[in-house]
Amino acid sequence: MYIYYIKHIQKAGALIFTLRPSSVPLVAVDPYFSVWSAADRLTDDFTRHWTGQRHAMTGLLRIDGTAWRFAGKVQANAERYYTEPAAMTQTSLTVTPLSTTYSFEAAGVALTVRFTTPLLPDDLDVLSRPASYVAFEARSLDGRPHEVSLYFDVAGEWAVDSPKQSVMGHAVERKDYDAIGLSHVEQSYVNRSGDDHRIDWGTFYLAARPSDRTRVCLGTAERRKFFVRNESSDAHGWDGTPTVVADGQPVMALVHEFGSVAADPETALAVLAYDDIYAIEYFGDKLQAYWKRNGLSAEDMLAAACSEYETLTARCDAFDKQVLADGTAAGGERYAELLAMSYRQAIAAHKLVTDTEGELLFLSKECYSNGCMATVDVSYPSVPLFLLYNPALAEGMLRPIFKYATSEAWPFGFAPHDIGQYPIGNGQVYSENAIEGQMPVEECGNMLIMAAAVCLAGGSPDLTLRHMELLTTWADYLVEHGLDPENQLCTDDFAGHLARNANLSVKAVMGVAGFAILKGIEGDSEAKERYLKIAQEMAAKWEALADDNGHTKLAFGQEGSWSLKYNLIWDILFGTGLFRKETIRRETAWYLKQRNRYGTPLDSRATYTKADWVIWSATLAEDRNDFIALTDPIWTMLNETPDRVPFSDWTDTLTARQLNFQHRSVVGGIFVKVLKDKGILLKG
């Protein structure tokens, strides 16, 4: 059990941030460019890629001739260079949806370090831009001036899959900013797929605005020694020629001379960016990121990032304020903190690209699960966030599945699970397409529900209307097979096959209802009423099959069993009223009785749960206090888990231990309560 932790308290609008995150997002852009701090203090450990491999950054502050450390640790084979400077005292940590801010103190000086990734949902050019900010602010605390200098570096590890690989470095010649870049010496774009992988193609950049106080430079970890001693390191640099990362310890460094610092803050800015050149292979075509679609170069992308910092951070602050206010109103401050911890992770588990016809693709990676790409039952739990803030992104999740399912390569009459393994999407890899490993009811229901939700949320109906023949096939499959499912997998596939799965049956009912909504949007009122009537009849039969004396069963025929019926939430979101309110009230009461310290179990078979499904189930509650009672344990899990990884959605409710899964997009589903409260799916 985790016993000691710093209480991080800092104003963030109306929110006081008190959560000790399991891991803290720093640079979170996409599945390859995502680095976190897996520690209470930024100085307690190396910063790490979401997979856990070290992607180090080191921060030093020299105050009146004495060096202090505010980020990272001394790397093992660099200890001969210098004695590790003492850590500054970390006084606070705040995480908002788009920023992470640390505050430090030492020797009469306060330092604030703010990490911001402007993943603004209403500006896809900026959201797709692979640039993240590290902003520094220093001021005197004791009323006296202090001479202050800053050193910040990022290691060559960020540009390779393994530190045994080699990198080379170069300077970028620009007048409007200063920048340097690191690249793996062997540039083979989109060269493999997998889960526990990091990128080893493209170029990693460190940039800064031009200033006579700031310089960026290539070097090795030895540069830190010279900074600590206040000695010139220019004669001991690295010229950028190929070097093995583990041996040469190449870094890109920024040095900024704050000069004499008084009560008024002095500032500096670093921009970290990664141009992957080619991002995705999509049915044989290598695709570039969305931000490149009009020919923008990496150099011009860096120029825009450097020049727009103030404007973008103001927009980020406004967005953060609104999200946190909505979260607090919906479910209290702890729920708002869960939203803050979920937002960047949910987006950074995707890559935004356009296909060869210029249409949007928003492709997820099934992180720390199996690496599948554009997984339907991963998109489904994540979709509330995107329905709220930009349904075009949800359309971008559906589009690759429609393309694959209408091709000759897909052999089945139900929806596929995925289109490949990230970043190569050339066809489903899950279960190697063996029929016994498919999820027919699951994926058909997911696609129909999401398609209806996208249209109701304001997305264009064109995408779904073009595929009504396919959607009809899936809806009819659910009508025939969905009410009492055969022995098959559902999205909770770690639990194994289950026949007569009552929660999966709910998904089938809501999939048919979703199709009725789509037929109404199409203008076919007769078909709308026919499928809605079928859904009503299925729901009535479900009530009888599922009832088990005060709650509902895990599977039909299994008396004394139970499960979270998270799929019921769509009956509320759509306002279809297919299931009795009393049934939903009894379910909520039952979930409250089954709570453990770290959440309500997923079902009666085990003590583990899924954070997204707990939040969905809690959103069934009519009473806000019941919602809080069911969701607070997820906050407690994040606050106390000993597993210092990005938000894990699969954990044990008795121990708070991670079962598996981290950095997954499904935490976007935590926004479902805000989606419900705003009622944006009811207008249809």
C-alpha cells in the first residue's frame, strides 16, 4: 500500500488539485510522443515514455553560483561527471486537461515549470501539431535579487526504440527561432507494428525563441557538469555525428540566463516537437499526420509553435476552466480531477491523419493490451469525450472500420474488431480472424450506437448514410442473435467467453435502437418505427430474462450472479426509455452495495473492475450523491495505487493494483457524466 505522498495543492480556477496521480502527463501528443513522470516529485525518477522506458529530461537551476535540480536524475554512467545537485523542494503540482504545472523553491528563488500540450478539440491543426511546451518562470521569494541560470535537456532516448540504437544531430537554420534535431541514423518509416514499442524514425526537435539570453545546443550528459561548475562547455560538445544513445548519452540542451531575478518573474520557453515524416500505414498507403495535409514543413510547424505560445496557452486555460467547471458541477471536484487526468491520455492514444481522399482518420492504439489499431471496442468507451468536444473525431474513428468492412478482405457479416496493429492498418489482426475469437454482437452494437451518437451530437450524417446497407446488415444480425448471445467474447475479453451475457444483450438492444435513430435521420420513418418496436420488444424480454431478485444477472440462467450494466447508459443518453426506470434504480442501489475501497467490481466473478465502466454505471444514478459515491473509489485508486503508470483502466478493487492496460484511450469515457448532463444526444 502506498503510504506517503505529497499533498499537491494549488488553485486551478475554482478547483483545488489534491490528487496524487499514478503518473503525471508531461508531453502527451500521440502514441509515440508521450512522456510522463512516474513519481511524486519530478526529481524522484527519470521521466518515461508511457511504456515505462526511460525518456529522460534533466532540469538544473543555478542560483547565486549553486546548482539545484528540478527535473530528472543523474544517469547511471554519468555519475563520474559531477555530484548530483540537490533537489529543489517541490511545493505543488497541478494537472489540468491541457497542462501540468510544478512549483519549486530553493535558496530564496521560486521556479514554476509548466508543461502544456495544446490539444484543443476545436482546432485540429493545433491538436495534430506534434509540439509541446515547457515554460519556465523564476522569481525571488525573499525580497533580494538572485543570479539565476537555467539548464534543461532531453535525451537521445526520445528518438529511438532502444538505447542501443544510434542517433545523429543537426542544427536548424532559421532566423525566427533556434532549434536542433535528433534522428535515428537508420530512417525506415513505419517499419514495424507492436505494443511495447517506441518510434525510431523521423526527427525529434528542441526549439526556442531567439534571444541573447537563450541558446540551444547539442551535447552529451557531460554538459550538465559544466553548467553546475559555471564553466563553458563549448569545447566539449557533440558534433552530431552518429553515436549509440546508451554509450554517448547525446542530449539536446537549452541554457537560459535569467540574470538578476527579483520579485517580478522572469520567463523562458522550450518547445519539444517530433516530426514522424510518415505516421501510419493504411491499407497499403503510408500516410502523413493531419498537420501536414497542406504541405506544411516541420520547420514552419516549429515557427508556428514558437510564435503562438501566448495565444494558445490562453485558449488552453479557457478550455481547462470550462472542463473543470463542468466536471465539478456534474460530479464534484474529484470527478473533475479524473477528467483532468484523462483528457490528454485519451487523445495521445490516437493519431490524426487524412486518407488518400483527404478524409479524416482518428486512429487509436490499444496501448498495453495488444497494440491493435482503430479497435472498435476501444473507440466505443472513449467516444463520450469526442461527442462532447468534436464529433468529427468520432467520425474519424468510424471511417476506417467502414472502409475495411466493405472491402473483400473482411469475410464476416458482422463488424470487425480492428484494422491492424499500430501503426500498420492493413486488416484485422485480432484472433487472426478465427471465427471463435470474434466479437460479433459487441462490435455490431458498438458501431450502430456510435454512428447514431455521432449524428445526434452534430456530426455530418453523410458518412453513416453512405453505409446504410452495411449498417442494416449489422442491425439485422443483432435482431437475430443479440437478445440471447451465444458463447462469445465481449469487450471485456480478459474475462473470457461467456454465453447469454446480459450486459452484451443490452448492447444489442441499444444497437437496434441506434439503427432506428439512423433510419429516422435518413428520413425512413417506417423503418425507424419498425426497428424501434423491435428494440422495445427485446428490452421487455431482457427484463424478464435478467431479473434476479433486486438486481440483474451476469448471464441469463445464472441465478445469484451480477454485473455492471454499463451499456444501459445509452438508453438515458438517447432518451429512448426502453428499460424500466425502476430496473435502473435497482441496479444503482446494487452497485452501491458491492463497492470496495477502489471501486465496484465489474461482475461477480472477480474483484477487478474497469474505471470507464464504473463511471458509465455510476452515470445511471439519478442522485448526484450516488454518482459521487460510486466514482470516488476510482479517484482513491489513482491516489493510492503503487503502480506508477499512466491511468490504468483495469485494476483490482481490493488492492488498487494494475491488472494490465495503461495509457489507453478508453479513459475518454470518463466524460460520460458531462455528456449526459449536457443532453446533447437527446435533441434527435
